[in-house]
Amino acid sequence: MGCCSSASSAAQSSKREWKPLEDRSCTDIPWLLLFILFCIGMGFICGFSVATGAAARLVSGYDSYGNICGQKNAELEAIPNSGMDHTHRKYVFFLDPCNLDLINRKIKSVALCVAACPRQELKTISDVQKFAEINGSALCSYDLKPSEYASSKAKGLCPKLPVPASAPIPFFHRCAPVNISCYAKFAEALITFVSDNSVLHRLISGVMTSKEIILGLCLLSLVLSMILMVIIRYISRILVWILTFLLILGSLGGTGVLWWLYAKQRKSPKETVIPDQPQVAEANLRALLIYAISATVFTVILFLVMLVMRKRVALTIALFHVAGKVFIHLPLLVFQPFWTFFALVLFWVYWIMTLLFLGTAGSAVQNEQGFVEFKMSGPLQYMWWYHVVGLIWISEFILACQQMTVAGAVVTYYFTRDKRNLPFTPILASVNRLIRYHLGTVAKGSFIITLVKIPRMILMYIHSQLKGKENACARCVLKSCICCLWCLEKCLNYLNQNAYTATAINSTNFCTSAKDAFVILVENALRVAAINTVGDFMLFLGKVLIVCSTGLAGVMLLNYQQDYTVWVLPLIIVCLFAFLVAHCFLSIYEMVVDVLFLCFAVDTKYNDGSPGREFYMDKVLMEFVENSRKAMKEAGKGGAADARELKPMLRRR
């Protein structure tokens, strides 16, 4: 797939002056063609499900006899009540809408096509009869006339009383109960801590009454995330050292407390121990000793790591400072998560709609109760597997497009010496390069992630199906495999992101870029570790700060709402949204820092600051390089060790 490169061309490129962002060419074209063919297959599935009548059944709905509501139907062989004219009956009505089947995810009730949904609660059968006579909407079986609703032959053929007030769902023509307490039993099956329907009702009604507060708090989390991104730039140096100090102090304090508790427990008189539980006291003492020893080992390792990486923390600080400047010159980077989320939502809506089409496609089959279900037979019944693979691959493709777009924009910023010569919109310029040259690279990288994610999801499904049935050994093997695949997926995600940066710099294909990125990451392992530990920890604390601030504001605002005392659900919604917003913004920040580091490593290889080979880097990074050179001259061997960390990333062609 074009993963090999010519050694002679590499030698020639090393002799001539290196210039980034040149010699643009299309990369991984076969993978782009494969991705296009796969998308055509996804479109075929959607077209097939629509062409087989699934769209009409999904949108208009159908009754338990296979008749589509709102139109004249053809008779189905050996199925009673089929082939009816429902031109004036446009809505699906369930005789028992609250009877939900959790396993098969559907309503276990007879469905009928009716002319109108009952807008008010019908408490008696006479109310049902009166509704049919006034509105012309029969809510009992087609075999019954309204005058027969009160007779003995109507038993089991009329809706369960009382009939809840309902309204048609927009665009889908189903009569849905207006009062959501109808689904209290269903909610109890999912929410184990709810033992009283009134608690569930208060929780949900509390969300509805607090919707203005929830919306305001969500906007607050958005503002706090933007403010934090600005603050990090100006106080990055102080913030990193404060967090480092707090981490060391916390580990020392935790270790000291554990040893103090162990000593206190060991010296406590035996008379204070409950006579019936001496073994429990010994087990607790042994556990405290293990915890104290583990904390001591962790603290010692932490001290050694901090000692080794204390100089490399300076590079993390410099990169965070430059990342803040990147956002000033490229303000549209802040909105990149919104465009990605919007694209993902559009695709997910399409995917869900197609999945619903597939669920109603196929031939009419009579089930055990004598009602009609639509099922596909033959090879077509496995189309949903293709559809699931499409969900994973295309979702990963969209996320990879974001990574390539951010990498391209940051690379353009870094390797433009005069920032006044930047494109008017570097983000749009990066999108243009992505579409023209690198869609194949993105398709290949996202496919590799898909290959790892699908087996992990299959193993997770097997584990959930065998829960409580498998033995301890099988459970351990399954969990180990799932954990290993998860770790592999995270490593590949990180490698892919750096491969996209290498592609943005040199316009090489995926394999060459991934190899070059891997080499430079390994050769700068200590600096990578410093950036990923100190930087990621600082960003994580930023996320925690935003969530805690938003949650505290929520408690204070909800405290003034005297008519509602249960704050659990609104606060959970607000905190989850705050974490997602903070994660989206700070993940972009983290991505920018990673791209800047790779650019910095490449810059220090090909340039040394001499005339004709000037650095592209920012003044802050230049100061770091100068300080490193001074330290190298003074330290001697230590400097040589530092020098070995910035080895070349060979430019492949």
C-alpha cells in the first residue's frame, strides 16, 4: 500500500535544505477508494431498506396485522385483518402502551391504526365508546363495532383501562402517553435505586422544572472552559510547579497517614478488639501494612521520576505557553470540537434511521401470537453487521479528520516564521489540504482502530452474555483480552495522531509517517513521558475544576428552588455536560501540545540556529534550547544524554 520508501531519495533529501509543507501529493489513494466503496455499500443498505417499504412502515407505523397506517394496503396471505384501507386512520395506537418488553426492546401490545389519539384520559369502557362515536376513532379491535364495546365478546379486544391521555409523536404518527409516569415500571427496571414511583416522578419532574437552571449551568461550563484555556497560557509555569508540589506533598502525606494508622492499630490494646472478631482485626492490620508499603514504594518511585524529569518539565511549560499563542492566532481551533460533534451527530442520526429502517424491512412473518412482524431472510439478514462496522469506521474517520485538521493548522503555524504570512484561515487551509491530499491516510488510520475496536466489542458482548455462567478462569481470560485490546487501541490512537502530524509536515503516506513518528517518540521517550504525565495531569485537574465549579454553582442555584428538594438528577446532568465540554476543549489543547512537540523535535533535527538553518520555533522554545545548550556545556555527560534525546526524524519520500 505504498508503505515502503526509497533509501536513495531519503539520502538526497538529507543533503538538500529541508523545507516543511512542500511537495504536496496524494497519500494512500487505494485506501481512499476502499473507503468510498464502503460508503457506497452503506448507501445501498439505506436504499434497500427504503425501497422495500421500510420507510413507510417506520414513519407512518403499522398495526399488528401488517397494515400501514394512513394508506390503502394489499392483503397478506393467510393473515386476518390484513389488506385494510387505513387512509383515514393515520395514527398507531397501542392497547397497552405501558407494557414494555425490555429484552426485545418493544411494546408488548396489540397495535391498531386509529383516526385520532385520545387527548384525555378514558377511565371507563363507556368513555372509550363515547370517544369512538364522537371522534370516529375506534380504539378496540377492528372486529368490534362501538356499540359492542360493553359486551362480553369485547374482553381482551379493547385497551387496558384507564386509557392514558396521549398525543402523536411528531413525524412518526404513534400515540404516546403524555404522562411519563406510565413508564415507571420500565424505569424501575433500569434504575435499581428507585423503589418508589413517587421518587422517580419527582426526579423527572425536577429536571423539567429546573430546565432553565440546567441550561444556564451548561453555558457556564462552556464559558469556564474557554476562560481556563486562556489562563493556562499565562500561568502555565506557576501552575505546573504548584501541581507538582501538591502531588509530592499528597503522596508524602498519604504515606505518613497510612504508617501512622498502622502503628496506632498495632499498639492499641487487645481489650478494645471485639472478642468475636480477632481475625477481622488482624486482616485490617495486615491490609494497612500492605497499603503503607505500597504507598511508600509509589512515593519513592515518584521522587525518582520527578528527579529525572525535573529539567524536562521546562519543555512542557514552554509547549503549553506556545499552545496558548496558537489559539490566539488560530481562534477557530476553539470551535473545532463543535464541528466534529455536529458531523458525528448527523452521521449517528443517519445511522440510527437506517437501523430503524432495517428493523422494519423484510417479509411479513406471523409470530406465536398470530401478529405480523417483518423479518429479512437469507444473506440480507446479516446486513446489520456491515452497518455496525460502518458505525465504528466512519465515526473513527470523522474523529481522525479532526486530528488531521488540527495537526495541519498547527504545523502551518509552527513552520511559518513570519506569522503575518499565515493564511487568512489556517483551519480552512488545513481542511483543504486534507480533502485534496490526505483522506486516504485518514481512512487507513481509522480502519486500523476499527480492526482493534470490533474484537474488543465482541468480547465485551460475550462477557455480558456469559455473566454469572462462566467459571473464574474464563472470566479472567476474557477480561484480560478486553484490557489488552483496550490498551492496544489507546496506543494506536496516540500513534495515529502523531502519524497525522508527520503526514502534515512531510506529506508522506500513513505507514511511513507512523514509522517516523514512532522513532522520534521512542528517541524522546523521557520528554514524551514528562509531557504526557505533567501535562495530562494538569489538564485533568482543569476538567475536575470546571466540573466542581459548575456543580457548586448548581447546588447554590437549586437551593433557592424551594418547591424541589431532590437535586440528584439535575446535578448529574449538569456535571456530565460540564465534563464533556471541558474534555472537548482541553483535549484540543492537549492535541495542540502534542503536535507542537513533534514539530519541535523535527525542527531541532534539521536546524541548529546557524545562518541558513534558522529555527522555526517560538522565542519561548528558543530560550529552552539555549538553556539546554548551556546546561550541556556545564554538565558534560548529562548534556550528552540530553542531546541523544532529540534525534532525527528522517524525511521519507
